[in-house]
Amino acid sequence: MKKLLIASFSATLLLAIAFILSVVARDESEKNTPQLNTDSAPPDRTNQIRISSYADVLDNVTPAVVGVYTSQVIASGSNSRSQSQLEEYLRDYFGLPGQRRSDPGQQRKVPSGVGSGVIVSPNGFILTNNHVVSQQGSIVDEVVVKLTDGREFEAKVVGADAPTDVAVLKIHAQDLPAATLTNSDHMRVGDIVFAIGNPLQVGTTVTMGIVSATKRTNLGLLGLGGYENFIQTDASINLGNSGGALVDAQGRLVGINTAIMSRTGGNIGLGFAIPVNLARNIMSSLVDKGVVERGAIGVMLEGMTLEMAQEYGFERPKGAIVREVVRGKAGDRAGLKKADIITSVDGREISNYAQLRLIISQKSPGTKVILDVIRESTSRKITVTLGSLGSLAVNSSPEDWPVPGLELESATTELREMYKIPQEVKGVIVTSVHDDFDYGTQITEGTVICEINGDITNSVAKAEILFQSGVNRLYIWRKGVGYRFVAVRK
């Protein structure tokens, strides 16, 4: 009987320990994963009650909008004219008094920018703009977040994506006020919106307007290769509002304020925000993988003019025309041809090539998509297994590819079958070697790059991060040879 009681107690104790460990593990996991509040219902457009104030709605969301302050560490020993001018400009901008020169070699922090951000998870995840937390393509040295209640936190940049101008910050805090995310696809011209941010450091400020337009593309605000799909608004957006919230009349987050168009630098009613659906997708990739992997069809596209549409028998321009099919890439393998007109993706109608490019970029390499294609006046459906954007980036030189001269793609089932690569071999696949680069027999088409400098290479985007200037150590697999190390200089 005594042994039975001991055994029963031991079993109970083990179960209790296991339960406690599972709770601790779950709590730790929840700290590192965004806990989003969402409400995907369309805005209430009934207009049954005349509204005289939005104060209660805004009281609920403004605490989730924060100020973002960035700093750079500079060496005081440099007496270069450009650095002196930069310091003078920053001191004038921030209203700082002059300081005597520090000793050569000493480092000090210099304010580099002010912006806004939106808390989207009670455990400290914040959405903002890439340009708020980066300077000349590099992440700033320090980011401080200031809440409306006066608290300040040093923030970690979880990740940033220049092509969409989205960045994700993380602060160590719990039970924070967080915005509720809605479905930005529901927004229509005329919907009331509020822009909330920290313009010119005056503090949290709310301005009101309407949605002036949706799906604004090809504005050039994000530079060459950017992915633009802006919500346009006449709600006043000024310097410092970048990264702040665009919310609907119910206080739900619909976008991240990003840019204005103006000849004077001041607001003239042309403001633009990144739709929260896009920002949310980018955040998920940055949090889960640290990078944004983008799918690619492997074709060059062009838009359709009204004249071209009439020639094809369309009432209006629609779809995207395949100008060129890149040999050996996903589109070529699927059977796409030059002059094909892609009119929809997975049943979603395409109005222009920028929309097609955006939709494909939000899908992961290896995803299968069904394209509706018109070829010589005949409609057909073509299934494409997407490759990686990788070296297909706009105007990309072979020297600037993730590994110079090597076209890389994620290891899809189709590529494994093509190159006879076993399932246990993990990494990115070399699908082409540029003629200007001679890797001899060390790296050939079908080679798998498993590691770069000791780190696992599970995506083309990760390869681009891991491959550095100087000598790089690649751990590769090649059919008939197996695994081996190769040194590649950049």
C-alpha cells in the first residue's frame, strides 16, 4: 500500500512539473509572438446617427501611438566638413545648444530622426516605417520609444523591409495599449479616417480627413523596386507623422502613415499610408524569419495602354503583358510565353502590372498560383510554382546577387526533381551561373548552398544577409560529389 501511494504521488508530481514547464514555455513563446486584436468587419456606413464627436473613439486608440526617436553613434575625432554640417543641421533641427569638440576617438550619440509608431500587440510589438529607423540604408544605432503616458523604452529593431517601407520594433513590456487591426481592403473613397502621430515633436496629434483614393501605385515614393499600394488621404500628415496610425471612424488601424507629396515640404492634402493588410504580412515575415521572402514568376512585365487594350479587343486596359520570360525560371517551366496577357491570379482580377507584381511578392517561394492567361485571343489557366525573387530584382547586376554570379531559388519540389536533390539536403539551389563568373566545377547549376559562414541558408533572402564582403565559407552539396566546403570571395 505504501509503495502504491509513493508511485501515485510520484506520477502526480511529474504531471504537475510537466504542466508547469508547459505553461512557462507557452508564456515565453507568447512574449516573442505578436498577439493581435483584429476586427475585419467593414466600416459602419449606416449614417443613422449624427455624430458630434469622436473623442471616445480616439481615447481608445491614441495611447497605442508612440513617438520614435533615433540616434547614431559618431566618432568625435573626425573634423570633416560634411560631418560638421550634419551636426549643425541636427542641432538646429532638435534645438540643441552647441558643444565643445570632444577628444579624438571619443564616441557620442547624435539624434538622427523623429517619427511615430503603432503598438499592435500588448507584449510590445510596434509597426513603423523603415525610413524612420534607418539612415542611408543602415539601421540606426539606438531607438527609443515614448508612450503617451510618459514611459520610455529602448526598442529593438526586429526587422525592416525597404521595398515596402515597413519596420517592426519590440520593447520589453506587457499589457500595453494596442490598436485593433481591421481589413484595409474594405476602405472606400469617402470613408472618414484619422491620422495620429507625433508631428514636429509637438506630442500626440490627431487630424481628420477622408480616404481620397485607394490602391495608389507607381508614385515613386518608395524608389526603384518599391512595392506601392497606398491609401491616399487628405488628413494632415507632417514631418514626424511617419510610422503613425491611420484609423477609421471606429478607431481601428487601417494603415501606417508613410509619405506626402508636396512642392513645399508641408502638407497640401496628399498623404499616403501603407494598408495594414500589407504591413501585417510584412511584420509576420520579419518576426518569423527575420527577412521577407518574395515569390517570383520569372518574367518581365509591362502595362497595357488604352490603344493596346483596343487592339486586343478589351473595353479598357487590364492585366499585365509578359514582355520576356526568363529562361529556366518558374514561368518558363510552367509554360508562359512572350506576349501572354495575365488577367488574374487565383481568381483575383488584375488591373495593371503593378498590382500583379505586388500580389506575387506577398506569396512565399514554392507557392502554387493559378494564372488566367490570354494567348492569341484564347483563354487558358496556367499553374506556376513560384520561385524566389533573388536575382530577379529590378536592374540587379550579377555582382549584386545574393552570391555574386549565382542565381538562387528556394528548394521547391519541382527543382528537387529536376536536379535530383534528396529531401534531406536543405538549402537554396543554384539554378544558373552567370557567364561572367567562373566557378569551375566547384559550383554548378543544381548545387545546393546549405550554409554560409556557418549559418543555415534556408532562403534566398537569408543568403543575401549572410554573404558578406571578403572571403565567405560555403557548405554546399552537389550531385555525385556530396557535401564539401568552398571559399568564395566578394
